[in-house]
Amino acid sequence: MKKIYILILIFLKERFNLSHEQEDNIQTIKAIEKGVDFRGINLWTLIFAIFVASIGLNVNSTAVIIGAMLISPLMGPIMGLGLSVGIYDFALFQKSIKNLSIAVVISVITSAIYFSISPLNEAQSELLARTTPTIYDVLIAFFGGLAGIVSGATKEKGNAIPGVAIATALMPPLCTAGFGIATGNIYYFLGAFYLFFINAVMISLSTFLIVRFLKFPYKQFLDAARAKVVRRYIYIIVTITVLPSIYFAYLIIQQTIFKSNSLNFIKNEMSFDRTQIIDKTISYSSVDSNSIEVLLTGETIENEQIEKLIQKMNNYSLGKTKLVIKQGIENASSFDINQIKSGIIEEIYYKNEQAILDKDEKIKFLESQILLLKNDVPIQSIGEEINTINPKISKISANKAMFYDISKKSNDTTLVVCLTANSRLNKNEQSKLYKWLCLRLNVDKIKLITE
């Protein structure tokens, strides 16, 4: 058992060992330091990338946004921060902070200028996606950062850095922050900037961890007490970064569950014969002021029935949710009339589509039954042939019939052949005719009736 354990350890060590592909640590440090500085080409590239990303967010184009993230040089100073803390190079730390600050300020100002002059000022889905960061963004940035620094520390380098730039999305949050400034929306600014902060901190943290794991040489040595202080600051910054994202993730999950439960409640419990739902509004709040507002038209729902609906909400974990039912178009003032029209059209389209599907299903079923009962027996030629075999036969009929087995509760379609003879057929003659008919009609069995 011990031998197997040792073999497994050797196998895992060989597979996961980084040393045989690792670049010289000094060369890796120089490469990261080179990307920290923001001046000249790097600065202009950043500005152009910001414009590209802003346009992509403005027109809601994922492809354009991805292109901007590939162009962006923002990863340099962020990885520089993690490296500087990992090797205790405080000159590099100051340089990274300075250049990252310059990059962030220029990025936000550039995007704010663009969105101020752009005629398109509506927040699209790609832009809104950068305003509410969650714990999942933390994990993406952390593991993306690990992939980036591991790849950067190898001889081959690979294509992980562009992938990390796409996955962690450093550019779009800064552009969204600029949009928040241009439109005066502080919520967009804070949410987007927090997402960028998450990405920067987690990429720096992952860089720090890999730098220490690969035993990069220290720039200067610290005494144990000072090193402990540095680690404490790292823990504090990471905790401050992560905790709000966990809370936001919790809210999103709760909101998703609430919306799903509400839609199930409306679908299952609010289906009326003479009353139609023409609009619904589902409102979620983290302070237990959730509500479901429904606009009905048609026959009025009585208060007693509404009370029953309220009681049934407990079955859908909606006990604390307020149910507001408005009946008749005269009560539609609080609803968006365009949304109501859209809801009505959607309802009509859905019902028509269901009706068409139901009709198609019925047509298919009837066609299958017709095929089962279709009489394609060549009765004339069969009659002439069977008379040659047995001259007693004077008439023949053949039709498919449906039989229902009461004990098995199942249907079966069988070919029924009725023979009329001039004189009584004995068992041997009947058996011979049965076998010949099965062979001639290419069936396994028939129901033979003689008279």
C-alpha cells in the first residue's frame, strides 16, 4: 500500500511540476517590469483600446469588446503589483501603483468623453453586466490571474495572457465607470469601478501566490515582524474586496429564485377560463418588500378567490410577497401601455402557436390511424389465387380492424380475413389457408373467419 502511495506521489509530481518548463526567474521579473510602465506606445494603445471598448459597449457588440480587451495593456501594472509584493520590491510597487493609477484615470476620462458626445446613451446589456460584480467575478479574476502568471513564468509563454485579459474583463468596467460619469449615474460608476478593483486585486493576489510558490528571489529581505505586517495588509485588502461580492452574489441568487417562484405561481395558479393576464410586474427587494403585480382583463376575480391565491403563495416560498391584482383596463394606469400591448400580442401569439401545435399533433395522430386502418390488400388477385388453392371459396373480404385487450388495456391492429365457402371447411383446410394468407400478405398473423 505504501509503495502504491509513493508511486502516485511521483506520478503527480512529474505531471504537475513546473520547473522543467519554467523560465529563469530573473527573466520573468524583467518581462513583468517592462509591462508596468505607461508611456508612449503603451499609453496610446490604452486610449485606442478604451475607445474601441466604449464603442462596443455602446452598440452592445461582444466581438468588439473582446477585441478591445485583447488590445489593452492594462495587465502589466496589475501583475507588477503582485510581483512587487511577492519579492518585496517596494520601488516596483510604487511604480506599479503610479502607472496603474495613470492608466485608470486616463481610461475613465477617455470613456467619459466618448459617452458624453455619443448620441447613443442607453445602457445596453453588455454595459449593465459590469455594474453588479459578484463572488463569481472574484473567482474568475483569481483563477485567470493564476493562469496568466503561470504562463508568463514559462519559456513558451503561450497565449494565456490574452485569454486572461478577456476572461477578467479589465477594460469594460473602466468604460462603464466612464459611462456612469457621463450620464451622472453614480450606481453604474461605483459598481463598474468595484468590478475593476476586484479584478486588479485578485490578479495581483494570484501573481503574488505563484511568485512565492516558484520561489522568486527577494529584492530585499524583511525581518519577520515587517513581513507579517505585509501579509496582514494583503489579507485585509483581499477580505475587503471579496466580502461585498459575496453579498451581491447572494442577492442575485435570491432574486433569481424569487423570479422563478413568482413565474411558476402565476403560471400554475392564475390560469382562469374567462380572465386573461395581460401584464405582470415582479419586483424584488432585499428588505422583504417583494411584490407581484398582475393586470387582468375579462371576468372579475372575486375577493374570496384572491384570498385563496394569497394563501397558495406559501407553497411557492412567496409568503412575504405582496400580491397586487388590478382588474380591467381602467386600472392599467400604473403599467407601461407599450408593455401591455407587447404582453397581449405575446399572449395571442403563444395561444395561436399552441393551437397550431395541438392541431398538428391531432393531424399526425389521425394520419397514423388512417395508415393503420388503410386497406391495401389486393383483394381481387387474392380471391382468384385462393379459389385455385381451394375451389370451395366463393367470397373473400379483408380489412384491418382495431382490437382492444381489456385485461392488458392495450390496442392492437389486426388484419381480419373473412372467407365464404360453398361447403364447410375442415380444420386442415383452414390451417392451410391461414398459412398461405399470412405468407401471401406478408404478415405475422391474421384473424381468419370462415362461414
